[in-house]
Amino acid sequence: MSLLELDDVKVHFPVRKGILFDRTVGHVYAVDGISLTVEAGQTYGLVGESGCGKTTLGRAVLRLVDITSGGVVFDGTDLARLPGEEMRGFRRRLQMVFQDPLGSLNPRQNIESILSEGMAAHGIGRDQGERREKIKDILAKVGLPANALSRYPHEFSGGQRQRIGIARALVLEPDVIICDEPVSALDVSVQAQVINLLEELQRQLGLTYLVIAHDLAVVRHISDVIGVMYLGGLVEEAPSDALYESPRHPYTKALMSAVPVPDPEVEDARERILLAGDLPSPANPPSGCRFHTRCPWAQERCASERPVLTDLGEGHKVACHFAREIEEGTVEQTRSTGIDAVVATKAVVRKDAEVAQEAGVPSAAAESGADASGDTGRPGAAQDADAAGRPATGPAAAEADAGGADEAPAVPAQSTAESADAAERSPGTG
Ligand SMILES: Nc1ncnc2c1ncn2[C@@H]1O[C@H](COP(=O)(O)OP(=O)(O)OP(=O)(O)O)[C@@H](O)[C@H]1O
Ligand code: SF4
Ligand SMILES: [Mg+2]
């Protein structure tokens, strides 16, 4: 039995309208039928564009959002059906580390207070003295000095604050840690240190991770298995190396083709897949295969029939009606990719700008799409879609209250842009 099993999990947020008569006018299909398993002691990496539902899925596992349907079986117990008070015991065993280290730490509490709060709530340590000793031990494990105890979150660099976030999870002796974009607010040089720390802790403590990221590079080395999400669903899942060496879903192929290769010759010769259009809204997802509005190989059947995630051998699962045919080259492309698409997109942007100029209004495409359009002939569309996508919206606020579910009181989420600049001053690990 796997430690964590998700069975067709759906989280649909109702969209309400009206002041006098509050009524539901639709739903945001944030998570729309996800099944996956995470083995004890392993790391499952979950990647996908901004807004595809990664954070919502992580929060659903911890029951921080209402699960519309489906099962979340942890160590043999279905958490989705557990009464609130019974869920409390499981909360300690499943912890979350958040993207925004500063926003998820209460600025008015010192580190000892932040870390001991959850311990006291879960009855860990007989008194504060015992808790303090345990906290010192964990601080050493995450590479922070013991004098950090009496200091406040703002006194630390971005990387150190993320270590505090990890320590806050560890003092509760969890089995599973859900790391939601654990390094995306950090400097690239600091990112590797935090990822190394997570790996080292996993080795020492036998932890199980679900690591969420929009950046494939972040999850590659830490993950045993990687799942790729698109609009609330998994489109591909495979052992980490297999996914990188031979991505089989058109969306994964596009994501991978946007990751630059250090060798300039390989880089120039590489085939890129440029995705048409933007990520559709999860409030109005396309019929059939959710990816059919952007897929270079979309066929008629794709618009009406949703493909099921199917194992094509050795645990490489793909949700595409034509995965085999695409590989064999026996199905025709219906949309252009690569350089053709760059030229076509440029023409659309130019046209849009002309029309806007004539009408005397600012051009949306010129504002939002021009950079990503390949004006420079740069074909990294899939990556651009990430970078140009929504800034972290829900999650920042979500982080603050998620912390509150167990420990830290909700504090206003703050931008961590500045923390990315902060140099890592932490001694020790890395
Ligand atoms: N509480 C909520 N109510 C309504 N819609 C929500 C809520 N939380 C999230 N959403 C919507 O659900 C969708 C998925 O959001 P989610 O935060 O899970 O995406 P994500 O993949 O984590 O994105 P990012 O990479 O930007 O963090 C988005 O369209 C978001 O606006
Ligand atoms: S099912 Fe059709 S639209 Fe979806 S990924 Fe496969 S080929 Fe593309
Ligand atoms: Mg998120």
C-alpha cells in the first residue's frame, strides 16, 4: 500500500453572484479528477503552468479546501471523509512548506514562538524547556544557528526564512511534507541549497515529499516520479528520468522544448514546440481533451472525448488519444509549431496592434503577448506562458491562512520579491 493515494480528486470552487440572492452561477474546476500515489520515502514532483491547480491539490490533501469528490487515502485512512476533530491528528503527520517564506511567518513572533506554537497544540514536549531543546536540534538540522530562537522573521534572508518554514514543519515530526514552490521566491544560487537540504533531510528522516513547482528544473533532481498538470488534470506521469528523456504528451513536449540547453549547438538545432493561444480559464475548460485548443496534433476526436491517463509501459502514463501515433509520426499535425508558429504569432500581434492603433485603444496583444510572441524570434512560448502567466494570486493569501490552520495566525501575505535579492547568509548546509 502506498503512503498517500489520491483517487479521482475534484475541487470545484463555486462562483457566486448577487447581493440579495446569493446564487452559484458556475464553478472554477481547479482540480478536476486527479489520481496519483506517493510511495513512502519517495518524492513526487508536480509541475504545471500557473493556475493549473497545483496549490489547490496540495491544500486538498491537507483538507484546507473542501474536496468536491474523490478520496485522499493517507496510511490507509480516507482523509476526505474524516470528521474535523479526527483530521486534527492527521494534520501533524502531513505538513506544508509554502512558497512565500515571509508571508507565512508571523512577523510579530520570534522563531521560538513560531516553532513551539504547533508543538504545544499537538502535545509535543512536556514543557517549553523540552520544546526549546527539540527546536535547537531541528534548527541545527536545517543549518540555522541556535541564537535564531530569539530573532524575528525579518532578520533573516529569503533562504534562511525558507529554512525556518522547513523547521516549522519538521518540529511536528511529519511523515509527509507538501512543498509548494519551496524555492521559487529565492535566488537561483540559494534554490540549490534549499533543494539539497530537503534531500538531505529526506535521507536522514525518511520523509515523503510532494513537491509542487512550475519549473521543471526544480523538481527534476529531487523527484522519483513526476506528474505534469494541465487545467486541473494530470496529462503525463513517469519516473523522473523517463519523463525528461522522452516526454510523450504534447503538452510536456512543449514544456520541455522551452527549457534551454547549455550547449549552443544543441540549443540551435533543437526542435521547439510553440503553443498556440493562452491557458484557457479553469472556469470554462475546453471539452474533451483539455489541451485540444492548443495542441499541435489535435484531431476531431480530441474535442469530444477526454483521454484517460493510461500506462504505456514501465509506469509511463499519458493522457492522449494519439500518444503512440505522434511518436510513430503517423498522425498529422493540425497546427504549426516551431518557426512557422513564431512567424504566425508575430503576424497576429502586428495585426492586433494595427487594429488597435486604428481604433485608438491600447493593444492587449501588444501589451501582454508581444514579448512572448517571438518578436525576437525567441521560441520559448511554453516557458513564456509560465513567466507571463498569473502572478501568484490565491496561494499567497492561502499560505497565511493555511499556517493558521495549525499554528501561525493569519498575517497579511507580503511580496517576497525582495527576499529573492537577499543573499543567503546561512552557515552550514548547502
Ligand atoms: N478559493 C478559491 N476560490 C475560487 N477560485 C480559486 C480559489 N483558489 C484557487 N482558485 C482558482 O483555481 C485555479 C487554480 O489555482 P491554484 O492556486 O491551485 O493554481 P496553481 O497551479 O497553484 O498556480 P500558481 O503556479 O500560480 O501558484 C485558479 O484559476 C485560481 O484562480
Ligand atoms: S488527445 Fe488530442 S488534443 Fe489531447 S494531447 Fe492528444 S492529440 Fe493533443
Ligand atoms: Mg500555486
